[in-house]
Amino acid sequence: QMQPAESGGGLVQAGASLTLTCTASSRTYNILTVAWFRQAPGKEREFVASIYRMSGNTDYRDSVKGRFSISRDNAKNQVYLQMNNLQPEDTAVYYCAVRFAGRSSYDRWGQGTQVTVSS
């Protein structure tokens, strides 16, 4: 079964930038959208950003608008999350999720990558 794989997390200081990468290994032809979610310790998992594979249309949670940017490279089967001006409240495990055409929810999830922002 296809499982997306995240990479690019790390420990940075406030104000720094990181780029996360999500790589899909198979069934990419049937992917409708790819999204990034995050979960901080003791908190619910929350939506961060999403992108439609074909149109490139994007969506963001309000708190990251203007700082984060999601993009894709279909030839490489990769989706990126460029995160600028990171703040301590962005500290979380970031997950990549895939929604296939005809499905109403994200049903393929990566293992997650840790992003830690120190003040």
C-alpha cells in the first residue's frame, strides 16, 4: 500500500525557515489532493495546508498564511511545505496525507517529521 514519506524536519530558532518534503511512491496518478497536518504535544491534529495535484489550487490555515507555502512537483511525485518565519507555536510533528480521487477523506498518512522551533 502506498504510504507517503515526509522529510526535512529539524530544530531551528524562531524566525528561521524549513522546507518539508512529502514523497508518494505509487498510485500517484489517482491522487486528488495532498495536505500537511501537524500535531503538537497535548493538542489535536490540525490542518496546515493542502494542494490539488492537477490544478495546483491551495488552501491554508489562517495562522500560517503569508508564512507557509505549499507546492508540488508532479514529475518527482513530491509536495513541499516551505515554512518561513517559524515561531515556537509551530512546533509539532508534521504529517503528509493523501486523498485519492473519489474519496472524501485523507486515508494515506506518513509517519511524520518533527519540527521544533526554539525561542
